[in-house]
Amino acid sequence: MFSKIGLAISFSPTGKALVKESLRLQQLFNSRLALIHIGERNSESEELLFKTIDEAGADRNNLEIIWGEGDPATAIINAGKEAGIDLLVAGALEKEKMLKFYFGSVARKIMREFPASSLILKSPSLEPIPFKKFFITADYSSRCEKTICAAFQFALKENAEEFTIIRDFYMPGLTAAIGENNTYDELSSLIDQMKYEEEEKMKLFINELNLKGLEIKIVCVYGKEGWEDSNYARTNSADIFAVTGPEHKMRFLDRFFQHDIEYSFEKLPSNLLIVR
């Protein structure tokens, strides 16, 4: 599934935990593992990096270590592309301060621009455990099919306990469209009917994928697209929230006029799997 995993590693307090998490994933997928560190390479930085690797219980001989310099996010993205990484692992704070969010951070630039899949770990652990609760945001596109199938294969390997497909949708001007004289109960009933119809459509879509081995739950939520599905995953304590990566490189203004996916980038609902 993922033949080569890359870990973006720095000398942060979570460095050792990220190595441990990546080692578990390497074993899970039977893949190769490369560590990417951006910064000047000298005896001091080598000693610090090797100490982190050794304390995490990794065998240096079974790792590829990639050094780079320059803007951290850009250098990590370029190094990952050159090394043929198909799953890039990185850590991120759950919510960034507004100024830093708008002008970008390393993890969030990776989320937006890395050309292959990425896994952003919100709280990496020194004692990693399998991910058991998978939530996937879905539409009816072929790109989303790939996301659902990738997340499903991941969940199978983890012997997951929950696999939930979330379809969020919204109809602007619904209240005006049905008339001002309608009651709250009538509006609520109409939304419930729309949810039911959307759920039936999603069932047909999922059935075409012929996924076997896990029970699949489908949930339809009405409200702001991009926010509702992320919030649902958060409130239901997801271990993994899987999304389809942006089709094109996102521009600066996209962060002000948010695309659906930006809500998850701004405030991580859980560990975030971005499939490309």
C-alpha cells in the first residue's frame, strides 16, 4: 500500500515519539523508512539526530537519512518527491495561532502541497498503538474513491473497530426556498428527508467499491461543508480522519476564502490522513 514512508523530523520534544510511530507504520505496511531532517549537517546535529533514532529503538542500518537545507517545508516536500516517498509523516499542533496559520507552517504547507499522501499526527506517542476509529469525508468523485479505498486498506491492516463514511452537504437559501411561513418542524423534517436521500445515494456509491472485511457506517450531516464532517469526526473521537488532498496547489487567498478541506487543516479533528 505504502512502499516507502518518510518522516519529517526535527529536534522537537515529539521527535522520538514520531520515530516510534513511523517504525510501527513501517512494520504495518512492510515498507522502507526514510527520515528527512532539514538543517545544517555537522557533528552536533548528527549526534542529536542519531540520539533520537537510537532512543526510539530504530536500527540506523535499516533507515535512509536525508539531510537538506533551506525553507523547512519546501525542502521537506522536495526531498520527499526526490526520494519517492508515498506516505509522508509529520507532527503538527492541533490549532495554530491565526497569524501563523495564514502565513503557513511546516506541517500545514506539507498538507497543502506534498504531491503524495501524508499523515499528520496530532499527538504522537512514545508507546504507539493501532488506529481503531477511521472517519472518512466523502463526495462522489473518482478521487474520493481512491481516498476511501486507501483508508479502508489502512483500517483493515489495523483491525479497526469503526469505519465511518461522512457525507456533509448544504443547500444555501433553503429556508427562503420553502417559504417564510414554514415552521421549524417542517424545515427539520425536510432536512431529515434530504439526509435520507443523500445516505441512500452514498450507499450505492460505496457498494460499487466492493469493500469487504469491515462494517461500513454511513453518516450524512447537514451544514457548512468541510466543517460539519470535521466536527463530527472530532466529537466522535476519531483516531484517523481521512480527506482527499487538494487537486491543485492552494493559493494564499484560499486560506481566507476557505475551501472545505481548510477547516481540517486549521484545526485538526484527529490524526489527519491526506490521500493523493
